[in-house]
Amino acid sequence: MRLDDFDYPLDESLIAQQPIEPRDHARLLVIERRTAATTHERIYELPKLLAPGDLLILNDTQVFPARLFGTKRPSGGKIELLLVRSHKGGNTWEVMIRGKVRPGQQLELPQDLLVKVVASEAGRSTVTFPAHLDVLVYAEKAGVVPLPPYIHRVPTDSDRDRYQTIFARHLGAIAAPTAGLHFTQELLKNLRAAGVRLGMVTLHVGPGTFKPVTTSDIREHSMDPEWYELPEDTVTSIRETQERGGRVIAVGSTAVRVLETAAAKGLPLRAGSGETNLFLYPGYDFKIVNAMLTNFHLPKSTLFILVCALAGRERMLEVYRLAAAMRYRFYSYGDAMLIL
């Protein structure tokens, strides 16, 4: 359980800076856990790789332009603000600010908007927006797509569409559930035609998903909470799939965490919503998830550790070496693997 055991050498030239077009033409490394066999496919070939009666679980969260640029009053010093989440749906927001601020300070954001810092500590701040303002509507007009820091370019208008799944419905994420970025309407249609069912969950991706592990023993790491919802119709689909002997296949780590969070509250599975800080690492006994579609993740990250929990650390390190040798594209705009 040492953090260093989840490290791997990364060739930075493998980090995808632009998305593949069309979405479903990304490469797909398929791993069969029982036999350790690997094959090389494309995302659009998913219908032939899955079986009739399988159930794909997708995260339908919607990314909003959460990054805002502004200045400090009265000094004029530049700041960058990332909206994280509102307090009880109001106009007080938890944010991350690049630039030193203090409680009581005013910040000027685009469109001459003034906000006030009410608290600031440990890398997080709290600010209040004007009471009349719909912050999400404002961010949609004034904000910038919060591309991950390892994408070394300025976001473009096309990123507003491309850094969003085609089934995004519920606004609230500051990052995309990246395994879902590979799907097209045609692929969804072909999956249904092949007898593969689809179910939705929601997890608003926040900083907790990407919070670095800083403890030498990974079991001492704590995840920040993120809001999720598991709908009743998805619970019904999972129950029917299990009764018929099909597989529940999570698309991305966020879908995994929603399902396993709900399972941790007791079986049979029940619909519900709330916050989750579930951190999955090797030794965890998966209750619902049988297989997973996922992108390639950063070394030592909670995302890579989660994948190791499902497929085994040694095997994943070997698979990542293979992916690097074959020049698979890594991270948010990169290629994917299917763990069966």
C-alpha cells in the first residue's frame, strides 16, 4: 500500500493535447483479467466486444466553464478563480484561487462583477457573489473551459463541445468524466442494436477526483466529497442485468464510485443521492462493478489506484508499459482501455 508502488515512468509526449475525431475512433486496449490476454481495438468496436445483456453505466454530469480570470481590488493583481461548488445552492461558493487573497478582499471578475472573499485557507477560499446573480448562467457567458493543467494550450471554443460528453444533462462538474468523451450517437445506437443496455448515474466531478495523494501509505489518503445521484431506473436495470447473468460495466472511475458508494450503504442496491468520498484501492471487494472502460491515468493518482483495485497493480503496471510502448495517447483527450 505504498504510494511509490503505484508509480510508473511517463513519457510526456504521450499526453494528448487534442481530442481524436471522430470521438469513437480512439484506440482501445482490451484486457481480459481471467486470461491476462490483451487485444488492440477501436472504441467504435465496442458493440462486438460486449455481450447482449451487458449494461453500460454512464455519468451524465455536465461540465460548466468554471475558470474565471480577474483582478484583486484595489491592487490590480491578477488572479485565476476556479468555481468548485455552491454552499446549499446559494451564492456563496467554494473556490480555488491562483493568487494570494485575504478575507474581506474584493475581486473583480469579467463583466465588471465584484465578489467578496469571506474565507481563505489551505488552498481553498470562499467567496460571495451578488444575491441576484445566477452564478452558473454567468459562468456560461464569462467563464473558460477548465481543461486539465497537463493540456498545455489555451482552451478554444471547440473545447466547449469536445470537453463534454454527448449525454451530459446535469450541470455541475468542473472536469469531464473522460471515458465518456469517446461515445457518439451512432455508437450508442449500435450498442443498443447489439443488445447492450445503457444506464445513467450522476457524479459532479470536482477537485476530489484529482487531489494528489501525499501520504506514503495510500490508506491514509482522504478524498474530498463529490455530489452523486443513482436514479431508480438505473437500479432497476442493474438488478435485471444481474438476474440475467449480464455484466455491469462502468464507464469511468466516477461511475464506479457511484455504484460502489451506493452498495456500501447496503444491498440490495437502492436509489439515492448525496456526497461520496469513497477511495478505492487494492483489496477492495467490488459489489456491483464487473468491468470498466477507462482512460489512461496519472501515476500515483487515485484514478490509477482505483484501476489497480479492479485489475491488479502488477497487471496494470505491465499494461501501462505496453500502452506506452505502442504509443497509446494518455489522459483526458487520450485513448482508452476496456477491463473485462
